[in-house]
Amino acid sequence: MFEALKRIRLHVTLSAVLTLALGVVLIARPVSAVLVIAQAVGVLVIIIGVLMLVGGIASGGRSYGGIIAGAIVALIGGWVLMNPDKAATIIPMVIGVLLIAHGIQDFSLAFSMKQARGSRWVFIICFAILNIIFGVICVTSGLGVVSVGMMFVGAMLVYDGLSSMVVVHRVNAAERRFIDAEARILDDEDDLF
């Protein structure tokens, strides 16, 4: 039983160290991490595009749509691979536009609520303003928003790594106390005979 626990603890400790290291990297170098992830996505998209292209060609050329779609997907993957910074900023920009649109919609709903003599319509205006502010932040500083997100993920990974190390340490200490207690019981029994 204890041998199995030792193997599990070794895996948990190694995993915790790697998780902690990755977390520190994401906190210290969030932009670099985002760019590497974007490049990896670019490579995956190229592979998907090439597979689609090969599938279209393998169908005897009957699947012109597959050939064209595969070529387009592969080109998009190439663009992402060559321009990871631009690709990484697109997602927050799209989210920002969505937030701004929702903020405008919320304004409209707040005034409808006011006309219907609803209470607390001012709170809805506050929500709308916050949505628009968050949207503008996403649109104007896309990579910065992603970097902050990576830093949060890094902090979560650091926590995970440290907490796993604490758990392993606690289990080791409990196991040592248990073994010591068992050894004392055996010593006491030997003294009786």
C-alpha cells in the first residue's frame, strides 16, 4: 500500500513542479505564452487544412469544395502561424464588439424599463456602461487583455502546484507518523515477550 502511495506522490510532486513552473512562466511572460499558443493553433489549423485538402484530392478531385476549403483553412493557419500577435488580438476584439453591442442593447432596455415605470432602471444603465467600458478595453487593448488573462491562469497554476506540494508533504508526514506509531507498538509487543 505504501509503495503505491509513494509512486502516486512522485507523480503528484512532478506534476506540481511542472504546473508551478508553467504558472510562473505565464505570470512572468504572458505575451510570449499567448504568442506560442497562437503559433501552436496556427500549426494545428495548417494540419487540418492539409488533411482537408488531401481528402478533397483523394476523392478523385470530385470534392472541389473540400479542396478549396482545405486550401483556405491551411492559408489561415499559415497566417496565424506567421502573425500570432495579430491572431491573438482578434478574439478580444470580437468579444469587445459583442460587449459594446450588449451595452447599447442594455441602454435601450433601461429606457424601456423607465418608460414602463420600472424601478431601479438606473442599475441597468450602470450595467450597460460597464459592458461598453469592458468592450472598449477589449477592442483597444486586445493582446493586453489576453495577457492579463494568461497571468490569471498562471496564478491559478502556481496555486495548483503549491497546493499539490502541500498535500504531498502532509500525506508524507501522516504516513511517517503512522509508521512510527506502528513501530512503537511492535517494539512494545517485543518487550513483553
